[in-house]
Amino acid sequence: MPGGGVGIFDGCTKEWGGIDMGAQYGGFSSRSQCDALPAAFQDGCHWRFDWFENADNPAVEWEEVECPAELTAKTGCERT
């Protein structure tokens, strides 16, 4: 997730060079830091603070559902 830190393997720095992506674990601590990222990453980083509320490894509840036909039609991917 843009602005969320690069984690243990830091593939982002290898891919995009010396962009400041915040702390290795956790990334940025404020929304304003997103503005220093390349334009292609900024919307995702802003989403992290605006909608995701800067959650840090949140707990989730989930259930498996059948994939909607419109997704499998677009992607051609289906679980077998």
C-alpha cells in the first residue's frame, strides 16, 4: 500500500530508486507525506489516511464468497 512502508524485502526502492517511502515498517505517519510520492502513488497513499484511517495491521473478519461473474469475465481467472 503506498505510504505503508517497504517491509523486510524493500522491493520498492529497487524498483523506483531513492524515493522516501517513510519508515521501513509502517511507512508515513501523516497524510501530508504522501504528496512527496510520485503522482501515481499519491491517491493510494491518501486512501490509506482518509478511508483506511492509517490503520496499523488491523484485525479483519472475512468469509469466502463466490467470485462475481463480471470479474471472472474481465480477468479470465477462475478458481478450480
